Amino acid sequence: MDTQFVSRQYKLTSYSTGRDWMFGFPTATIDRFSPDVEEVYLPAAVSLDGELRLELDLGGFGVSKSATQPRLERLKSLVSDQTLELDSSQIVLDMRINSPQNWAHAITNHLALSLLIKDLLKDIDKKLVVIFPANISSKILDVFRLSGFSCQATDSGVKGYICKFSLSPWISIRGERCEVIRSGLKSTELVAQVEASEIKEDKIFLSRRDKRTITNESEVVDYLEARGFKTLYAEDYTPIEQIAYIANASQIVSVHGAALGPMIVRSALTEPKNYKLIEIFSPAHVTNVWRMIASQQGAPWAAVRGRVWPELVQDKADFVTNMRNFEVSLDSLQSAISHLEMD
């Protein structure tokens, strides 16, 4: 076998959104006698520059160990001889890092990164095999396979030609992932199935169960359904159905969460529709993740923040563990709807 050592570098550029509005819960700090909706003019959201480095030694097989196992299990696997061996026509791309089990992380981060690495290695005549933890969701495997990847789910070591990679910082993928998805998913079965779907809802509301739920959800559902929105819970649908609902909607209201992960696939559609997005936040969990993707796709965005509870305005407030359910003001929601002209 010819010895060949491949080394590649790719610079990821940053991306900046424009300024946007977030509408908070009505408060007496706006008007003492008649509490009014708080309006927050958000600064631009900026992603980070980064660098992706690849190393691939085609001169001999190596072994890649999982980085996602609990510490004790990982120590056991380090001394174990159990491995999954790929053949010489394949390259190991170990994606058992940074929570690939999370539906949104897998689609927006791991899929985008896998597509970028695939493109950087397109001159190597070998098939890329993406490795996931054994407990990966079948929905995530379906998305990757429909995107043209072979996949294996295992906690064992994997033997073969190992594509070693480092992305620093990890979140630097945010600046270019919409473009990577656009170019990488063209002509894939994933896009073909989404575009062939008969799901054509124009206005959707993505709600949540279990964590960070809306305490007055029935009020919000009634309010939105009276305005033509269909209420959905993402986990009730297949990956293609989830993507199709988001891809074909022109107006989306969603509680912040993994349900918005499929939004990034809109970038790869042949004729993507224009859309507007209202994102509903727990006051303990406001982020710019979907705001940035919406901006990259040319979609107007606005936020609604739920009622703030006292612990969140104290010094050294614990936002990480304070993920309780929250109340949403219909006045705040209407302010966002009016701002984006979604009436």
C-alpha cells in the first residue's frame, strides 16, 4: 500500500447579524400605573472565527476511542481489545464528541462539520464513515444516511484509516454552517424527500413538553390557533416530517429548543421559501443560535421572553440549573407578531 499522509486546514470566518427586537413580559418598570411590554433592542450577534485541521495517515490503520462515554466506561474501553474494524476502502470520522445525541446539535453542528470534512477530502478515493455513540437516536442516523453518509453506532474503539480533526473553537462552525449545508446537501436523498413531502402548513407553532415549557400553554395555543397556526410537538414526527413542516412554513413561532434544528436544512432546498420566525425564550435561557441561522437565511426574527422570576435578577444568579417552566404574555407575543407584520 502506498504511504500517504494528508494534512488539511480550513479557516472559518465569523458572521454578524443585524440588531433585532426582543419583547419581554409587561412590567411596571416601563409604566408604573399601566404595566407595558418591555422592548429590548438587542445588539448584533457575532460568531467566532475558527480553524479546522485534518490529519489522515493512509500508511496504516489506527484506533479511535470514544470521547462521549462516562469516565469509568471510557477507562474500561481504553484497556479493552474490543474494536470495530473498517476495511481499507473507508475512512473513520469519529463524531463521538460534543453531544451528538442532541437532535439540534447533530443537525446544525455535527452534520455541517461532517459535510465540510467530506468536501475537504473529496480527492481521496475512500468512503467516509461517521461514528456515533451506541445510544444515538435512529432519527439522527436517518438524517446522516439520507445526507449520503455511512454510519456506525458503537462505544467500542474503531480501527481503520482515522481522520483526526480539531475544530477550534467548536462553535466557529456557526459562521459558515448554512453555506456548508447548502452546498453539501444538494442532490441528496434528504432534500429530495423533503421537497417531495405533501406537508404544506404555512403557519406553525412549535411547542415543548417536559422542560422549559410554557405554563399558560393553552392560552398561547388558543391565541395562535385563532390566527391560523398549527401546533406541533417535534418528537411526534419523523425527521423528514419535521424538516418539511419547517421548510414549508412562511411563519414560524417556536419555543426555543431542539425542534428548530431542522431549520438549517432550508438552506439546501432548490427554491427555499421566505419565512419569519418568532422565538419564545425562557428568561433563563436566551441565546442567539436560531437568530443567527435565521439571519443567514434572510429571515426576519424577533423574540418573546417569558416572565422573569426574582432569582434571575439577583447577584450571581444561577442560569444553568434554573430551567423552570415559564409564563408567556399574550401582549408580548402580539408585539412580536405586529413587529414582523405577521398579523
